[in-house]
Amino acid sequence: MWHWFWLCMTFALGLAVGSFLNVCIWRMPRDESVVRPPSHCPACDARLRARDLVPVFSFLLQGRKCRYCKAPISWRYAVVELTTAVAFLGLYLVDGAGAPLLFDALLVAALIAIFAIDLEHYIIPHELNYFLMFTGVAREVYGRLATGQWSHPVHLLGIPVPASVVGIALGVAVFAGIGWLGQLAFRQESMGGGDLRLAAGIGAHLGWLGLTASVVLAVVAGAVVGVGLIATGLRKRREYIPFGPFIVLGALAVVYAGQWVVPGFLALYGFHPENVPIRSWP
Ligand SMILES: [Zn+2]
């Protein structure tokens, strides 16, 4: 009985959060506030009312057109809302109800917005990356307060360092290194500062091991898709393909299937640890 209640709750919450993510996806790359002014049609500027803002339903009932000026509404709005709803429902199935579900929902919501914005505009808004770093550290501090100890600290010179801090440091170090090598090899910027901050944000939530698995999956997926796009003539050799969406997909794979993916990945290198931490907490 409670199971069905939580299934419906997470789906409905996902629709509502997805609706807000649509605001972020449109406004953040345009440097507009996500709070003010209230939602309006980008074509005719008409202020949207409550009945125009019901996720998915308004979109379908109005025939995918603005009620006031009949300008077509992008499919992206309904796709983002439904994707977020299904993603939140999946998190409930992975995490159950509780604090881990809340922190994973914050992580996944930001990842969905970053995916959509980087794909279209080739930028990752810093506020989303800092949001990930902040909520990632907050998640581990919450775990420390709730359980009385850090979940998976890394001992440096005998001092336990929280996993989220190690994850942030690793993200910065690896992507600064890749950027430096790219400068040397190609004499052009290969990784933006957005990718570096995104890696740090994912490291804060997933710790050093979860971040490493995310980046390896991203590189593999990026290479496959990149070669595919060039082979089919959709992209030219030196044309820019944003890397952010691939890091997002890698991180999502770790969030939803990390308990299978990460031990399998480690087994390739001959490691068979008993406890594989794929979050900074729990
Ligand atoms: Zn309109």
C-alpha cells in the first residue's frame, strides 16, 4: 500500500520538478533569473496561468500550441517533464523512501538540466555545477550527523578525508590534466571549465570511485557516438561535440546501475572488493 503511495508521489514530484527544470533550461543559458518574472510565452510574452502550467497535460490539451498566440511549443517541455518523472520513480526503486532518495533526486534533476543545456548551447551554467558540489557535500555531512561517522573516508597520512571532498579534488585534478594535455597536443581548448566543475560536482555526490566510473563510461560513449557522427557525415572531424552530456550519461549509469557496473569494471582490473562505495553517502 505505501509502496504505491511512494510510486505515485515520486512520479508526481518528478513532473513538478521537470516543469521547473524547463524554466532553468530556457533561462539559465540566457542569463535570466529562474524566479522572476513568472512564466510567460517566449513568443507573445503572455503571462501563463495555473491551467497553462500543468505538466504534460497542458501541453497535450492545448494541441502543443500557446493558448494565446498559437505559437508551437517545443516537444522538449513534455520530454523533460516525463523524463524527470520516470527518473525520480526509478530512484525510489533504487533507494527506497528516505534521505538518500532526496539527495539522489537533487543530483539527477541537476544532471537532466545540464544535459539539455550543454547539448543545445555548449555551456554548463556554473550555478548548476556549484549546486551539485554543495548538495554533494551536504549529503555526506547529513550522513555524518545521522550515523556518527563518515561513510567511506579516504585516509591521507592517517587523516580521514570525506569522500565528497576527495571526489571534488579528483574531478578538478583529472580535468585540469586533460585540459593541459589537450593544449599541448592540439593547441586548442579541448575541455571547458564547465566540464571540470561538472566533474567536481559529480565527484561530490559519487565519491572518487563513482566519478572515475562515470568518466570512463563517458569517454567510451563519447568515442562511440563521435566516431558514429563522423562516419555518418552528421559532424565534420574538427567540429565541436560537447562532452558534458556524456559525463551526465556516465553518472546516471552509476546512479542507477552502479552496484552492477562498478564491481564489474573493477573486476576487469583484478579487484574484487566486498564493499564498493558508489556514493559519498550512504
Ligand atoms: Zn504565446
